[in-house]
Amino acid sequence: MALSPTQIIQGFVSRILPAFNTDGYNSSVTARQSSYGELCTQPLVRKSHNLADEGSYWTASSATGIVVTYGTTITATSPALTIYNGNTSKSVGVDYLALTAIVAGAQTTAAGYTGIQIVVDTGNRYSSAGTQLTPVNVNLLSAGAANVTVWFGALVATAASANARTTVTSRNIRPSVSTTVINVVGDMNLLNFGSVEGATGSIVVANANIMPQAFPPLVIPPLSTGLIYIYYPIMTAPSAATYAPELGFWIR
């Protein structure tokens, strides 16, 4: 008769670090568990290499500059990026989004900043327009399909459902250079989702900057869409910047 998993795997609950055990090939130690029953483990690699090694990590990018939706307010049907998770049982964890400015944006008289809003919603919210980015598995030996569709640019999306959640309402990722110039060619905005690292960057607004920022985790459930909006609050008559995007994500 087969044993149930509860009979095979047993441990003790220890939210607090338990007593230290010295190395020994013949030592037998009970597994440590959390209050919810999962095993407590320590990964050997802090970065994403384990995800890549098992074939779960993907990137999607474009070396060509793409004009994004622009305006001074958010319109629910006009995102700059949509990520649709077409998997029926796996979630998408967004790791980062890098936006490299290829052409600077402009406005007429009022200075402002480049803003970001992030929404997660059920269903496929992408409707039309923009440029499709092809997901690439970073593991050369992995041949599986991502079942994730990524679009970037001046997109048209469907209306938000009643399930839509705004996880980031308004984030300043780039102060405008002046009252007529939005950003600088060569700028790179790095949106680091679920980051545990601090953000760094130059404070010289008129120079090209590399500007990393820590964002909350972004998890896209099965058959759902993550939407990222780029807009220019406070500005007068902005014209959109052109970005070369690079997205990193895992599927589990």
C-alpha cells in the first residue's frame, strides 16, 4: 500500500531559526517547515539562473525604437505594454522591463515627468496596433512554447473588466529635462519588479541616465493580462518618446 505524502514528508514548524547543526554525513535532522506547512529551503543561487536552467525564464525585446501611447492622463484602453498569459495553469512572474530611449519626447511649455501605471486584469485585454515582441527562452535546450503574448507601442486595449486591479497608480520614472524636452536619447528606465535591491541613478536631469526603480511584484495569473501605461502628467501637449523595450519574465 502506498504511503500518503503526509506520512513520507514530516517536519517541525519553526518560524524562528532553529538550533545550528554541525556538518556530518551521518546526521539526521528533521525538515523545517513554516506555519503553513511548506518546507523551508535555501537556494544555492540568489539570481534567476535556476529558473533559466529549468527552462522557465524568457525575454522579449526589440532593438528598434517603438512609439508608445502618449497623453497627460491615463486612458484604460491605451496602454503601452500588454502581457497576456495564455497558459491555463501557470502564472507569469514579471522580472523587469527596460526602456531605452531612442528618440526623446517633447512638450510645449510646462515641465513634468514620465509616469507609469500598472494594472492586472482577467482575459486578453489586447485589441490592436503596436508591435508584437516574441518571447525567447534563455535556455538553448528548452523547446517549449511560452504561450505568452507581448505587445508594445501605441496600443488599443479592450475596456477594463470588473476584476481589474491597479497595483501601481502613478510612479515618476523620469523628471522632464526642461519645459520643452521630456527625456534624453540614451536614457534607460529599468523597472525591477519585486526588487530587493536599492535604486540608483544620476541626479543630473539633462544627461542621459540609467534609472533603476524598485516596483512591487507583478504576477499575471492564467488567462489574464498585465498592462503598463506610460503617460506625461502636468505637461502641455506632449509628444511621445520612442523606446526600445526589453522584458524579462518567468512562467511557473
